Amino acid sequence: MAKLFVFGIGGTGARVLRSFAMLMAAGVDVNCDKVVPILIDPDTQNADLNRTVEALKSYRRLHTAAGDKSGFFKKDISKLADIEESGEGKIKDTFTFDFGGINQSFKEFIHFNEMDPDTQSLMQLLYTQDNLQSPLTIGFKGSPNVGSVVLNKLLDSPEIRYFADNFRKGDRIFIISSIFGGTGAAGFPLLLKNLKNPDSGLQNAGDISSAIIGAITVQPYFGLQSDNESAIDSNTFVTKTRDALAYYKNNLQGLDTLYYIADNPDTPYENRPGGASQKNNAHLVELLSALAIIDFMEYPEADFAGPTLYHEYGLKEDAREITFDHLYEETKQRIGKQLVQFKYFAKYYKDFIHQDKGKNYYKALGLDNAFANDNFHKELRQFLENKQWGFYAWLHELSRNSRRFMPFDLNTSNLNLLVKDKAVSHSWLKKGITHDGFVVRLNKEEKSLSAEADQRRKFLQMFYKVTDDYFNEKVPAL
């Protein structure tokens, strides 16, 4: 079984994986049997990191309970601990890399006080006082020189050894990082160097070093409000990007493909260096970055026989409010239909389904009892409606940036107007998409799937089929 290991480094890595989880929930396909995300960030209290973890955990439970090979939640997204095939190592049952609670400053981490005076003087030349005194519990505060030292722990970690023990020939690796911060800018080249080293000492080092490895390096796409108390200044993002690109040009050895993406910084985020207060709105750039993972897996092995392949992403039309019309056909083919179907499903589940008591499909599935007692439906409602990390929250956040992604009207109660600029034609003779029409089709689908014993899977299959039919029959071409 071919696996895809996705390393999400730092805050940007986590935010991209949150968008990836939403695409997978909608039924977007990725060409592998199993996706294994590994989030790397020492700032364990980072709200963006923890929101992604919650979304991935919820997705995992829903896929396990009812995921179907041709519908919503179909792709297996597993924690590293779920994939044991060999090896005796034990790791925590989580999507995150365990830094062991680095509750110390960088100065303490490098044992500064135990160094001889000459070495201390050298350290003071290489690192500012702020670098030395910075607590590692909130990450590296935009300082890759600090991150590169701390992240050297990666190779000796239980997680990396466990990953290596269970890596198989044919598996692939994808790395997500930003280039203008601290954790991602430091972690990406360091991780790549170790993975491509056949003498790393890891189990299966030969297969890992010869594996197909892709990456996306996210360039500046947001700014931060000025804050004299913060060590992070977004005015330095471009300079850091330029320096990092110069380094990458000469030091990224063995990478098969590299994706670049950026945007003009829009409305600045609050300047929060880390911790629970670092909770940024989901952004179109993160959604498009998640598409790089999908694109990477579409290439056959033979296409990587030559030099590194480079990719950039471009919109069909530059605009501040992005709908499906602003995306090229390839992007719409990959995510358009699936997102529309999932939005119709989410809308119906949130606003209409409880009005269906007494309807044939509703009684046949025992939904009164299921909504009250089945953890699957409690989990599904969380995934869709959780105000911190759920699908609706994600869509609303995407619509709040200066570069807004707004493919849907999030306020309408009219199912015919759900997709922006793609109103479904309707009249008194031609109803379009209606609540009553949904009920008729759901009743029909429930009967056609009567042989399906698993009621949860049957429930998702019904809604996938009805929304698929509505999309093909009613929704104007995207």
C-alpha cells in the first residue's frame, strides 16, 4: 500500500493541512492509499496548530466510521502511530511531533553557561540577546538560525525512527513550510538533508533517500501589525525570503519537485509570536498550497527522472474577491464539484434535516435515535459546525481576508443561490433545488441502498449521490 507522508512544518504547515483536511472531507481525491500527516512545531500551544490537529482527529474518526471510497471522507488520513508495520518503538498517538515539552530558553537549550568564555563570545556574535533569552515554548519567533539548532533533534526522535521503520519503497514524501519565518525556513532544508542521506543511520535509509520527495515553500502572503513588544517584524519578510531563496538555490539537494506560492500581503494579522493567541484566519494561499499535495501525487514516477521540477500557481484573473470563475479549469476540475457537493450537504445537514422527521428515509435510518445517541452524528456536526476549526468556520475565515475566497453565499437560505454567480434556474414550473426535492431524492436513494447494512455509511452515500445528481443536473457549469 503506497503511503504519502506529509510533513507540515511550523504554523503555515499546520494551516495548509487544515485546508487539506477540508478538501479531503469534500471527497477531493489524492492518488495514494493513505496520507500520514506529521506536524512539526515546538509551540504546542499554537492555536493554529491545535485547530488543525482537532480537524484531522475529527476527520479520522468520521472516515473510520463511515468513509466511502467514492464519496465524502473517503481518503484514509492516519496518524503515524496508526501505521505500524514493523519496529518496536512507541510514539504518542497524535498528529504532532513530540518535542518533549521544551520548557527552557534557547540559551539553556545550548547549555550556554557551561561553555568556555571563547565559545560564549562566539555564540553572542551569532545570536542576539533576544535569540538567547527567547523561550522555545513559543517556537523560534522568525529566527531560522535558532530553529536550525533546535530542529537538529529531529533525526534522533522516536517519531523519525518510527517513520523510517515503516517507510516502504514506493511511498512518497511531501514537505510544507514557509520561507519567511523561523520554524519552516529552518526545518525544511534540514529535514530534506537528513531524508536524502543514505547514511543517516535510519532504518530503510536507502529507500527513503531514493524516494520521490516534493515540497511547497510558501512565500510572504500576509503582514503583521507593528508591535514594539514583538520580536517578529513583517517588514523583514521579503529580506528573509530573498536570503532563504539564495540558500535554497545551492543547498536543496535531491528534491524532485518544488512548488512556490505567494501573495501581496493584505490586511495585517495581529502580531502574536506564538501560543494560544496565534489564531489566524484561513487564507486562499493555504487552500491553493494544499492543492500542491494533490498535484504532486498526479505525476508518475518517470516524470521525476530528470532535474527538479518547479511549479508556481496563478489565478485566471486577479481580483480581491475570488469565486470559481477566477480559477483555471484544472483547479475547478480538482476541487470545484466536490466543494459544491459538500457545501450542499453541510447546508442541508445544518438547516433542513431536522425538519424531515416522519419522512421515509429519516424513519428508515432511525435518525431521531441516531442524532441523540450516535457519536458519528455528534462528530459530523462538530466537523461541520465547530466555531474554532470546523468547515463553516473555515469558509467564513477564507471570506474575511482582503484577498477573499467566496465561492458560496454563506448567508442565503435559498438552495438555488448557494453557489455565487451560479444561480440555479428555477420557476413555478421548474423548481430547481428545493428542500422538498431533496426529500424525494433521499427517499429514493434510501430504497436503492437497502442492502447496505452500515447505516452511517449509507447515510453519507445517500447524500453524496443526491448532491452529485443535483450538481450534474442543476448547477450551472463552474
